[in-house]
Amino acid sequence: MKILVTGSAGFIGSSVIKSLLQRGDEVVGIDNMNNYYDPQIKIDRLSQFKDHHNYSNIKGDIADNNLLTNCFEEHQFDTVVNLAAQAGVRYSIENPRAYIDSNIVGFLNILECCRNNQIQNLVYASSSSVYGANESMPFSVEDNVDHPLSLYAASKKSNELMAHTYSELYELPTTGLRFFTVYGPWGRPDMALFKFTKSILEGKEIEVFNYGNHKRDFTYIDDIVSGVIKVIDNPAQRNQDWTGKNPDPSSSRAPWKVYNIGNNSPVELNEFINAIESSLGIKAKKKLLPLQPGDVPDTFADVKALERDFGYRPETSVLVGIDKFVTWYKEYFNYK
């Protein structure tokens, strides 16, 4: 299979590409290599496979319609995996326009290119942040998601709606994946695990929001990748039982689906920090702070739909996942 993966230098994108190459797929990656966080780790992620005979990389932005159009025409992909996005809930409050460029304009370009090039399957990143003000736990794909708390969340909800339109009008199979707090080796430096580990090793204070009382469904990268691969191999199908009189929010009469990908086992932030301390053998210095604007207090993924359709189950506990991250972190940054 020939697959385009956007966000190829990103945490999830690079991890998905490694898995696809290992099983023999031909992959083209696109990434704009922006400086939202230190680009060096993006360069190093790409270095793991950039010379692979089945891989080619394009430095560019999905918001560049001409670049994307030429790429699709040249390569004639079977499947597209759109993992390029401006990430970060808090950053969306500081720099909202960046989210429109990448997450809305860029995604529209992806949809148009898929429509015009007979793409057989579009898989794209949504987010657990779409659940917004929802307090019903665990978060289910059958829940209402009309009350986002950040522009980032609103942009991801918009992606789901835009994808549905193209599935309905052009019979383009699309599947949105609502990722829940992904962590692991090669992770993002702006995420809590990376920042906490760095600060603890350097003897610096860590900022603990909501006084450490909120819960997150921390999901190890290998479990995320296994879910993405299952959806790549199984394009969305029409739900023959779908009815507009009692509409299922997670499926459609069109070939459109959304799924949660999470660990299905939320952990309180204070417990998460305890696990980092245990793995490092160092006690953290904590600065306790209130919940930040745009953040949701808790997340908890109901993954029954993915389990039912594909036999997906997350396998990595937080304790095991943190140990693997800390081992990688010390090696990558040359800690003795």
C-alpha cells in the first residue's frame, strides 16, 4: 500500500511511519518542521527512517495547496493519514490563527486532494479535547461534543464535520481518531511527562495545575499506533442501520466514523508524578496551581467501539510506559 502521512516528523506521525515501513508499506511523509517546539527532536525522529528505501520525505505545509496538489498527483496514494496539526490547548489561546491555518485550511486541502485523487481511505487525528464541557464519564463516541473549551478543540470538532461532508458528498471513506493524552519515547517536549522529567532531573520546580487532582487517560504511543494501523487497514463503512430520526453521532449513512483511542484507565496527575519520581529515583519539587483556562478537569476514553470493530485493546500500563520513557529520555539526552 502507498500511504501519505502528514506530520511525519511529529510524535505520532513518526511512530506510525516506523510501523508502516516495518510491515512493508511505501510511505511519503510531509512536515513543515515548524518551531512550536525544538525542531531538533523532529530531525532526530526522521533520522530513524529517512534513508529507508520505501520512504521519501517532503518539507512543506499542508496549508500550501499547490504543494499538496502536486504531491498527490505525483504519488497516487492509496491511503492518507493526516496527523499534521497545530497542537496544544494552551497555545491555541495565545496564537489562535495558527490553528486555523493548519487545522482548518490545511485539512480542507487534504480533503480536496483526497476527493480529486480517488483516495480509498482518509484517517485523521481528532482529539479527546472535543469532549469539552462534557462531564459524563467515560467519554463515549456517542456523546454530544458541541461545547468545546478551546479553539484547538473547536478546530478538531470542525475536522470531524468537514470529513463527514466529504464522506456524504463524494463517498470518501473517512475515520477520525480522538487521541487521549499520548506519551512515550520520542514524545513532545511541550507535554507534561517530558517537562516534568526534565525539571526533576535538573532539580527545578514543576508546575502542577489543578493541584494535581485532575485525571488523564494517559495512552502509550505503541497502543496509539496499533489503533491507527487497524483503522488504516479498515476504511470506514456506511452504517446501514443509521437513521436521521435517531442519529448515531459516531457513524453515518455515509462512509464516516469516529473512534476514541485511549488507555481506558484514567490516572490522577499526582499518581502520574509519583510514577515519574519512582522511575527517576528523585523527588519532585512541586508548585501547585489552579486549573488553566481551556483545560478539562478529567478525561476517560470509552474504547468499546474500537474493541468491537477491530479487537483493539490498550496493553501498556502507566508504570511500564513511564519506565520506557525515562529509559529513552536518559539515553537521548546522555544522562548517566
